[in-house]
Amino acid sequence: MSGAAILPYPGRGRPARRVDLLLFLLLGSLALTGCQSLPPPGYGQPLGPRLDEAIRVLAAPQSSARDRARVEAEYRRLIAANLPDLLEAAARPGLSTLDAPAQGVQSSTRFAAVDPVLKPRVNNPDLHRFGLGLPAVGRLAAPRDPNAPRTGYRLPLTLVALPKVPPTDCCDAALVDPREVGTIRTAHGDLPVAMDLEAPLSATSAIGRRFGSELANLLRPGHFTGDPRIIFLEPFDPDKTPVVLVHGLLSTPRIWEALVVDLMADPEIRARCQFWFFYYPTGQPVPLSALQLREALDDAVKAHGVTKPMILIGHSMGGILSRAQVSRVTAQEAETHLPGVASLPETNRVRRSLIFEPRQDVARVVFMFTPHRGSRLATSGLGSWGIRLIRLPDTLLNELSHAMDQLAGVAVDRLPTSIHGLSPNSGFLRVLDSTAPTVPSHTILGDRGRGDLASSSDGVVPYRSAHLPAAESELVVPTGHGGIDHPAAIQELRRIIHQVLKEQPGVVSPAAGSKTAVDGSRRRKAG
């Protein structure tokens, strides 16, 4: 017992040992934590007056940037802390001071869920706007929309709340589309509405998320879920021009993510364009994939009553599929590739894949890193290895085999895959290349800088294969085959899209008036 102090124990007549050092430190730590967690000034006050104070600071001209940032964060924290009640109030928007178009104000009951953006990621500042409100992502189920992502749409929203005048316990709330509603009127003046367009783009499944699906769709196209289809990034808007993005070999719509983010940062493109993705298994024959793209576009046009002409953008093999949409291959031309094909029934998919007319609803087409005359990689050891691994579905094998049997004198050792179709020896590419696109076309190609341009390559497609004499413009970008999101490539796409928007009847596109004309040689090289 020596060395241990004895203290009287309250309420009892016997002593107790002094608290040891470890327990003392533990209690001290808890006390310190409690001090650090003291509620902020104003805690416990009704929500209305606290929101009013935050808005007053935000609207005051003398408020510093630091004060505005602090108060804006506090406003968002208050909204998030009262999210269920405010969303319930937003089911019947009651902001009488909200001057907005009908589509700008949304009822919270429209969405399966509203997910607040508590930690925004700002990779592209042009997709963000600081201001009043809590940015959120609305999850919109679309079971009757054949072109909706399987998990529904992800839409940008902002939840705004204003105290009643004079401030009381209660507030008015509204869920707004920040693209439609730019400012909100408050008792202390007009304030910008906060906007985060990056969060819904990151959350959407329209551009594909499952890792490994690229390889699976190449090697086992028969395991592809559902039919090849057009997927919309957002619900269809009849007033917007469709921009159709077609990915290439060993790829999915996910490849377009960075490119779409950069294009959406352009206010005019964001306001006047809608992005569509063609999703398909890339291991099947190229002519068949081109037919499936044609059918998928037909289905989307019919389902939604599309009237605006489309812009097609294809990367690599996707450029071949896009070129087939704006080309005419006659029965006589197809016969040079596959003798007897014209004798097949008109409903036969082999015939329809090789004999076709150009679409009439396409305004322009952009070929990005496209092997119009094939790539030697398709015939290399790597290409041969890939061909051996691809397993076409039995239904397709049976259909193609039956078609071959109907063609007298045609012997096929092995049915073609997509890699066969990208060979410089491909009969389909040879026939397609003998035609010219029926709409204005543009080329964006890569050059890794390993020689003069005529003998250059992007590492997969040589210049002589990517070059298209009929193109209105050609931009050479110092990048490899996957450089579709290179800044120079993005800027060229902006120029082309603005040109299409400017040419739409009765519409003037101010942004397209900048100096972006192609020089007389039609070929430009990005710096």
C-alpha cells in the first residue's frame, strides 16, 4: 500500500484509491474532445433566422471573399442537416420570389432519391458556380424510356431555402435545375444559385462503370447484356441536337467521360446539345455492328420523335460504324466483297449489313483516329492472337453460316470477327472506302511525332489510313491512339459542333462566330 494515497469515497465510509494515470489521461482526453465539439454560436436557434443571417452576409457588398466562403459552407451545412424536412417542403415549391421557367423548378417527388453533394470535386471549374443552395444529384428512374441508363438518369439539382419574411421558424424551399435558374431573389438582394454539374456526370452509369466489360465485350460478345443500344446521358429534349458518340474496339462508352465533361463545360453546347452513346459488343463483325448502330438510331428516333439532325462522332472502329451511316453501298459494290450477297432475302442481316443507304438525319460526322483503310495491328501476331480468343455467339454463327450456305461457291474457313474487319485486307473496308460520306465530314487524327506526317502513326492507325480526302477539315493532334480528350481535339470538336448549331435554320450561335475557319489546305496540325 505504500505510495498510494487514500482518499475518502463520497457517500461511503471507506477509502478508495486515487485514479491512476491512464484513467486520468483518458478523462482528460474526453474533456478536451467535449471542448472542441462545443456547438457554434447560434446553435439551437430556429432555422429561419440562421439562414437569414447567412444570406445577409452573402449579399452584403462589404463582405470579404473569406466571409462569403465561410457563410456559404454554413448555409449548405444547415440545408444538409435539415434535408428531409426541406425536401418535403420542396415537394410543393413555395418560393414566391423565384422567377424561373417551369422546367427550372422540380418537385422532389419526381426523384427516387436526392443525394446532396457534401464534398464537391472541382476538376473543371466551368461546371461549377458558387452561390446560394446545396448542390445535389437527383436519381430519376425512367422505366418507360428505352434509352435511359439501366439505373436511371442522374440530374443536377440545387436545393435552396429562404426564411419567411419576417424570419420565423419555418422556411420556403425549392429544388431547382441550376442550368435553368441562375439567380434567386432574397430579402437582401439577388444572389447566384449554386451549381455542380460535375457530380451527376461522375455518378451516371450511362457511360459505363463495370471494370473489365471492355475485354468481355470483345472476347465474348454473346454474353453482352441486352441488345446493342443507344443510351442517353439525360432525358430526351426535342429542342436539343443529338451528339452521338460511338466507341471503338476493346472499349465502352466510358472512354468518352473526360471528353463529355469538357464539352459540357461549354455553356452553348450544354444548352443546345444532348449526348447519346452507342453501346455494343466489339468482338462481332464490323458490318453487323454498323447495322446495329443503324437500327438503334432508328429505334431512338421513332421512340422520341427526333427532328434535330444528329452529329456522329466515332473513335477508331466507331468511326467505321459512323461512316457506314452516311455512305451508300449498292448491291453491285457489295458483290465485289461477297459474291451472291444481293441474292439473299432483303430481310437477311448479312445482306442488310453489306448493302445500305445513307441516313437522312445526320448533319455532320467526325472521325477520330479512324482506320479507314485498316491497321496492320489487325494482322500482326497480337491481332491473330485476339482473333483466336474471340468467341462469337452461337445464334450469330448459325445465322452467318446459313447465309454462307445460301451463296453458291462461297467457302468460309472462319467467320469474320471485328479484328478481321479492321485488317487492311478487309473487303468491307475496301468497298466502304470507295464511297464518299454524303454529309460534311471532319477528321481528327494522332501523330506521335516519329517521322514526317505522311509516314506517321498514332501508334495503332497510320496517317495514310486515318486521312480522308473527302473531309472538310483535318486536325493532326500530337498524341497517341487514345488521345480523344487531348485539349486540341476537344477544341476542334467544339468548333465543329458550334458550326452545326450556327447552321441550324433560324438559329444564330454567337459562340460559333469566333475565328475558327479551316485554312485553305484543309489540314492543320495542333501545337
